[in-house]
Amino acid sequence: MRSPWRTIPRDVVVIAASMWVIGASYGAAAHAIGLAWWQILLMACAVLAGSSEFVLISVVAAGGVPIVGALAGLLVNARNISYGLSAGRYLPRGWRGLAAAHFVNDETAVYAAPHTDLNAARRAFFLCGIGVAASWPLGALTGSVIGQVVSPETLGLDAAFPALLFALAIPALRNRETRWAAIFGGAMAIATAGFVTAGLPVVLALVGIPLGWVITRRGETPEGQHKADTQRSDDKILVS
């Protein structure tokens, strides 16, 4: 088995490169609605959440009030609450944990999730977080400089980024509960797409988490439940 230290840097480079490209498209879109380069860069560094930033740009481009776009972005990024609950198992406590929370996003949550060892999960989270925190603002700055030249739709890059997240999530789908949660959440997102505000289907997909938990528990026999409890106890001992 390869050491996590041998695979993490290569994977982080791929993630960071993808974030740079998507960040460039965000910078180009933000430039198109009249934002200055320093405003685009400041928002990319302070918010560090691509979905909410794209939502804000979309609302303003459609003639909406910026504060409405900001509130819509907060709603879309409500999914980070569940990411924080997952990341809390390996993040430090106190002010360092608050600082590390700035790295909580789709990429770091998905990349760290398959690691059962807390130290490996922590390394994956921080390395991916540093890569995203560096590449997203850099991409936004690049896009703001070159204007509307960069377009993910033109090059097909709008499909490449979701494909990257899907590839990162595959290892976590080995878990039965996670697999059912993904099925229910995906069905909810597909069913509501086109009927609600852009980005909201992702938030509604969180309903798959409790549904996945319920169906997994109902399908377990007493013997299966005992084995699952024993396995979880063994995992805790190994982690300790």
C-alpha cells in the first residue's frame, strides 16, 4: 500500500489546477459585471467558496441587489455545516480550529472523508485546503486580468470540475450508509433542479443523510448490528 504522503501531493496538484481554472472563469464573470480586480481577489480570499461567489455574480448580472446575492450565497453554502461536522473529528480545538474552518469546503471535505485514520485525514484536509486557498484566488486574479477570454463552457471545463469531485467521492461510497445517502441526495437534487434557485438543490440534497442512516439501520439484523458495532469499536481502538 502506498503511503498517503506519496499520493496526497499529486492529488492536491490536480485539485488545485482544477480550482485555478474554475477560479479564472469566476474572475472573468466578475470582471464582466464591473468588479475591480482587487474586489474580485479580496472576495476570493475572504469567502473562499466558489458556489456562493458564482451565485452572487449571477444575481448581480441578472440585475439583482448585491445583498440579495450575498444572502443567496450564504444559503447555498449552508451545506458547509455538514462538512464542518465531519471535519470536527480531526481538526484542532480552540482558535486553531476556528482558523482551520476557513479551509472547509467541497474539495477538502471530500478529499479527507475516505481516511479513517485521524492523522491521515488531518494531513489530507490541510494539504488540500492550502492548495485550494492558493489556487482559487490566483485563478480569480487571472480571470479578472484576461476578462471574458476564459470560459469553462467553451472548453468543456464546466463538466470537468464536477467529474473531479465525483472521482474523489468514489472511495467513500464503499460505505453502505454513505452510498444510500448519496442516492437519496442525488435524487433530491435532480428532482428539484430547474424548480428552485440555482445552487439550492445541493442544499436540499442534504436530506439524503438522515434517509441513508434510517434505511441502513432498518436493513440491519441484530447480528449485523452487532458486527457493525464491533467494527466501529475496533476502528476507535485503532485510531486511538
